[in-house]
Amino acid sequence: MALYKVEISKNVRKKDLNHIPPRDVRRITERLRSLTEDPYPAGAIRLKGREEWRIRQGDYRILYLVYEQIVTVIVIKVGHRKDVYKT
């Protein structure tokens, strides 16, 4: 099985991760690294009516898209569970 490339959007890097405590950012980063091997880990859920997938890391949620053709995962949003789904 091929390793997936994980890309993190500019908004996630500049805005989302800056508002999260450093201890939780380390855990989120570890979780993102695990997506290189399996973009559909246990507990991953596809959001209804959307193309995004969601995984949990404590009180935070990571929303991402999977492109099978180019073997890439793009992280589009990281946030607290109460705020992450708001558009």
C-alpha cells in the first residue's frame, strides 16, 4: 500500500493550530502523521452530505479530504468539537 502525502491548508497552519494549546497540537500532529499510512483509520467518519472525513483527537476534530488518484490527504480544518462544523 502506498503512503499518502498529507498537506495542511494555510488556514489550518496560520489560524486553527495557533488557538490550540501546544500539548494538544503535538497530539494532533501525531494523528496527522498516522494518516500517511491509513487515511481511513478506525473511528474515521465521512460527514453527511459532504466530501470531508473526520477523525477525533481528544476534544478536537480534524476535517480532511482524501484524493485517491493522487494519493493525497488535505487537512482543511482543525478545531474544538463545538466549533469545527460551523461554516
